[in-house]
Amino acid sequence: MRRSAESLEAAGLNVEVFAFRGQGLYSYAAAWMRLRPRLHPGRYDLVHTQDAGALLTLPHRVPLVETITRIQPGARFLSRRANAIIVPSEELGRRLRTRAAIHVLPPSLDERSRVALLVDLYRTVINA
């Protein structure tokens, strides 16, 4: 996560990482309470989450890009609320059944190519 944020910053983007510990309901509720007041269009152009982290953006007020690395409870529900989805394989993308644009970024992709594709994707979502 940190390396990706640093690479995106090097590409000229402003990045803010919101990290939290825990996986239970209480952890998500506490994180949601901390994040919600900050999520508004005047502060952010876009939010990029990973897996169940998209829960923290609901109801979302800014465009949402979600990276889904595996199908877990709620993944299909959350993918329907995203503006764009990133998956590591086409097979995983087919299993989501969402109207959101699905983009495959394989784990084998080098960091420079990954960042270039993310920057293009972010611009597309923001300008949609």
C-alpha cells in the first residue's frame, strides 16, 4: 500500500492513505465514524479502496474505485456501488456481475506500468 501511494505521488497525484486495524464490525464502525466527515467532494476527487474497505465509503459522495482481490461476503454488493473495479484476473472480474467498468491489473505488472494505468483510470472516473 505504501509503495503504491508513493509511486502515485511521484506521478503527480495527491494521495492520502486511511488505514485501520481489525476486521470485525466494531473496527469497521469505528473507522467509518472517523472517515465519514472527511469524505466530501471538496476534499477528494476520488476514493480508491481495497476489498471490504469500500464499506467505509457508503453512502459514497465521491467517485469510487475498488480493488477486489477475492470474492468474499459483500463483494458483489460493494462492486455495484463502485464507479470502476480493479481485479487481478479476468476470471474474477466475470464473477462479480457488475455494471461498473472492470479493469484487469495482474499482480505481475511492473510498478511503473501499474501507476500509469491507475492514473489513466482515475482521470477517466473523475471526468465521467
